[in-house]
Amino acid sequence: MNSEAVRGAVGMASLIVRPADTSVAQALNDLPVLSSPTLMTLLEGACSAALAEHFEPGETTVTTEISVVALGPVGVGVEIIANATCVDIVEKDFIFDVEIHNNSKLVASGTITRRLVDRVSYAARVAAESMMGEAQIN
């Protein structure tokens, strides 16, 4: 991957919140609002979209750090859009500023770091660690 070509890359992901996307459906609390895991998934999808066209064969990224502030609830039936912009690159780490909007309302913002990995060797290491009962993320 040409890392410098990634600086400034922008990705987007969108979702119309369904009942299954809510905290109550995911047994997190009793509120029918967008769940935190679904919010994070949408943000990670925007980061992945920003990187997708820059991969060399066999490359991918994994999330290593998330810092996001939820600024307001989102109910069922609402369309939200996640945006991610690659703002920095440190060795194999790509740092993104991320936001989710409901029209002009900012719903969440923060940063996500994704690390470049070789897909085959990473998957093999995870499989080996799982078989040994010592799974590690990185």
C-alpha cells in the first residue's frame, strides 16, 4: 500500500436504523435507540471504505483503537451517515477522524486507528492462537 496516498482518504457508510440495531434488541438496556456496537460497526465500515481502493493483494486492516463520544440518541427508522477521514499515518497505523450525522445533527464523533496487516498471515496466527487457547488481537 502506498501509505501517503491514503492520507486524506475519505470513506462513508450509511444505515437506516432497524429494530435489530437497537440497544433493547441487543440486550444492552431497555431503550429502543441505536446501540453502541452498531454505531461502532458503521464507523469502522466508513474507515474500511476509505482504505478499500488502496490495498495491494493480500492486505487488509484491523481496528486497534476506538475513541468515540456519542452525542445523542437515534431512533428506529432514522437514516444516519458515517464519515471517516484518514488524518495521520504512523508506521502501519492509519488514524481516522470519524463522525456520524443524522441530517445536520452530529450524533457521534471520535477517532479510530486501523493497522495494516497481511490477511493470510494474520488469519493463520489467529487460528493458531485460537487452537492453543491464547487468542491475541495483535
